[in-house]
Amino acid sequence: MLIYQAPSDRFIDDVRENTISDIMSENYKTRLGKDPGIPEFVSWQNSLSRVRDLLEIGKIHDTFVALEYEVPYNQSRLDCLLFGKGANDISNVILIELKQWSNVKALAEEGNFVETYTGGRERIVPHPSQQVKGYHNYMQGFIEEFEKEPTLSLFSCAYCHNYSRSDGKGLHSAVYKDLIAEFPLFTKEDTKLLGQRIRELLENGYGFEIFNRFMQSRLHPSKKLLENVHKIIKNDVVFSLLNEQLVAKNLIWARYRMSEKKQEKSVIIVHGGPGTGKSVIALNILADAALKKKNVLYGCKSKPFTSGLQKLVGRGGEIMFSNLYRFIPSRARENEFDILLIDEAHRIEKNSNHQYTKPADRSDIPQMEQLVRCAKTIVFFIDDRQNVRSSEVGSSALIRESAAKYNADIYEVTLETQYRYMGSNDYLLWLESVLGYSEEEKLFRKDDLFDFRIFSSPQGIMEILNEKEKEKPNSARMVAGFCWPWSSKTDNNGELVKDVKIGDFAMPWETHDKITSIPKGYVKWYEWAYRPEGIKQVGCIYTAQGFEFDYIGVIIGNDLCVDKTSGKLSADITATKDPMLKRNIDNFEKHVKNIYRTLLTRGMKGCYVYFTDKETEAYFRERMER
């Protein structure tokens, strides 16, 4: 989608006649069904005359201008794109991110971020060159013409037309040197320099021809990116498929080919408990489909999990992973994707509306139906016993119901073999028996393979976890039930509050999302599972779900208790500090048991447990081999 497109001469006239903002406002309303916000309108008035100046300085003609271009499969819009041929007859696209900033504070400790006044207050935001870098990689990752011959080159930069250059300070602090070298930053003193650079890239014209080539390009992940993703995922022994995992993978491809042949929609449900390899299969399908140039995307609600996958895949790979809000009808066409892989499908919500959803993007269509709607083949990876909050409604039954509404063929496969707990299926069966998922009573028989132990103190667990972590980074973590408050501010010394307190034991939770200045030695909440510093903090269900570690420590709080009447495990809603769980009294016990089932199954080699409620501890011990 574009808000404005015109030959450069026409654009210059629209700016000179002071009609450009009105034209864009009208186009905005036509395309989006609403008026632009005042800040956006003002930004057009303030910045687009600067773009005109650049074109006039460069004495550019026969080029083409596109404004407010919406990038593929994303809600972001690019400020300005220019099209033309350079002196070497190479076809070029110039991406310019426009900023009205005048004062900026460098933030060395925040990576490629700065602090500036924007959106009505001081905020920590990406450095302009960092923002450009993201757009640049995203465009090259999805627009096929950047791979084809004749060469189509993309030059991306930021233009802060109100900002005065101060070498070594602000936007030009030494911490941003490498970033700016890769994606240039131009300030008001650089106007002539940027105008000359634009001339070098566009002086031979043919702008409309190149604009059409760009706009008509197929959209899919680039070959270079796919080779990188494929190499990392397919050749890593961690992601090798075995036995029934291969059966599931082959079934998915067989159903996809049949769907393509019949031109019918297919929905595939892959059932599996913790440790059966659902995510491994999803990643293999992702790699294979991308290499075959299928329009494929991996979706998952969990930001910690998708963030970890993005880090694993590496630079540029983040465009292949998405949250579940991208597939709203206003942003995704019906059957837009060849294959859509939905991991952790039990976390699908009732709908995709949230507090930041724009009015034009709100929809009454349930989230499950949105996902089924937008792909030809949809694969759901699900564990029906991992719903942990009332807003999560994902279930096998709901998938079948939604698939039927779109006349989709439905196929199902179940994974049984465990690849956690040192390959022991007995551990999960025992755990589910203790938690009351089945009436069959089982006894946990300790062996030399999976190391399950109950500790008399959380300190004892942390001692052994720290030893494991020293031997192998990111191999051990402590988690707990949400029975302690989660501080949204640091203490008076700027340190994280040690909320999880048990006698002399005290540790902070993973960093609250409202804490923007992270104390040294700690990490953001969604990085807790895969950054070494995460060992210093206690994780909860929302950051641990989807991950696995060699060793997991679990603090079971007072929310899991023994019912005095029945003598079986129950739940105490007065013990939870989770506001989401408190909203649904009827399902509270189910969610608490699902939470501890999930936390107690994150370990591959060992699980160490501490109970705050000694009756609950006794209940577990009675069901263990003495």
C-alpha cells in the first residue's frame, strides 16, 4: 500500500504549491477509512519540503517518488522511496527515513538506541540508522526483485533535517560508529551531500519503470536468507528429526502437495506433549518450505520463544517469525501464505484485538479463524494441556471447528516419544497422574538417567543450578509459580527488587516489561531463557513456556495445595499474584495444574523442586519410590 506516488517533477510541484499534505491526507482516508493523526499530518508538512530540496539540489528529473509505503506482511510504513538509474546504469531504490528530531541523548548501554522527545514525551527508541537497518534487511528479505537480474540496488539512509551535527555526541556518539558506516545518517549540515548522493544514484532517470518493477515484484523470503536459515536449522544436530517426527513431517508435506493439487485448504494438527519435538518439526518445515520458495511463515504467541529463535537463526532471520496479531483481515489476504506454521497453538487467544490495535484493524473474527483464513495449508502444533490463562482458548476442538467453517480438509498426527527427561516417557505419565490428569496411580521410580529431586531449600537448588550453568551456559534456570509480586520498578539503588522471598532466600523475577533501564548484569524479560544473565533471575510460566533446559529448578508455591476433603491436589486462588488467573475462578485449578505440568517438564536431564506448602510436598513424596 502507498499513500502517495508521483513522478519527481509532479511531487516538487505538489510541495511548492503547498498541496502535498492535503493530497496525502485524502489518499490516507481513502485507503484506510479514517483521517491521519495530527502529528502525522504535521510531519508531512515539515519533512516533505526537505525531500523536495534534495531533489532540486541533485537536479533530478525523470525519477519517481513513493511516500508512506507499507512493507510486506507488516504494519510499518516507510517515509520515502525514490526510484531511478544511476551513472553506471544500475537501477536503484533509495529508502530515506525522515526525522524531525533536534535533541538526542546517546545511550551506550542500550545498544543501538537513543533517548529523544517523540510522541509527546521522552522515549527510548532505535537510533535512526538502526531503524533503517531493520527496514533495509526486511525489504531485501521479502522483495524478490532485489535478487534478480538486471541488478536492483537498495540504498538506505536516515535524514534528520532539523538535527545539528556534533561529532562524538548524540546521534554521532562513538557507540553508533559502525552502525552509521553501514547505514548513513545525514543531518541538516549534510543536505548538499545527500542531494549529491541522490544524483549519483538517480541521474539517468527511468524512475517510473523501476517503480513498476519494484511494486510488481513477487514477495517471498530471499534466497540468500533462506540458505542461511536452512544451513543453521538443517545442519544443526539439535534440530535433526527422528522416528515419528519424520512421519509427522512427511505427512505435512504429503497433505500440502495434495492441497496444492486439489486447490483445497488443508489444516493439519500435530498433537504432542512436552518434549516430543513439535517446535523442531515446525522449524524443519519452515526451512524446507523457504528453500523451496514457498510463502511460509512461523507464528507463535510467545515473544520470549520467537525472540530466542530469531537469535538462533541470526541476522535477517527475524522476518520469518511472527506473533499471532499479524494475520488480522486488514493486514493479511485470504490464502496469502502457502504454508503457515502455528507453534504453541494452545496459546491462541479469543481474538487479535488488544490495547494497541488500531481501530481500522479491529476485527470480530476469532483469532483461530483468522489464522485458518490466511493460508492454504495451516499446521497447528498443540498440547491441549498447556492452556495457562483464561484468554487462551486454543484447543484441538476449536481448530477442527474453525477448519470446518472454511471447508478445509483436516488431518491429525500424534507424537508420543519423549526427547526430554532422558527419553523417559514414565516421568510425564507419573507427573500427570500426580496432578490428577488421569485416575491411574503411578509411582515415580528413580533411575540414574533423569535426575528428579525434591530439595529442602531453594538455596540448595540454586547452588546446583549455578554449578551446571558454569559448566554450560544457558543450561540451567530457576522458575516458580506466580505466587510473589512482580515489581514494575527498580529499588532506590536502581536494582531489581528481589520479589521471590522464602526465608533467607531472595531473588528477582525476570525483568518487568515496564522497566526500561535494565540494571547491569540483568536482561530483558523476553531474553531470560537464552541470555546467560538469566540464571540470576527467576522465570515464570510466561517466559519459560516453549523452552527447554538441561536442568530446571521449580519452586511450587501455595497456589498448589491438597484438598482436605478429597485428599487430592487442588488450587488456592488466594495464593496467586497473577491478575490474569484471578479473573477466571472456574478454571483456576485447571490452569494452575497446567502451569506446573509445563514448568516441571522443561528439564532434559534433571528437575529439582522446592515446595512452600509442606502438605503438597508430602503428597508428591508419597508417590515416589523410597
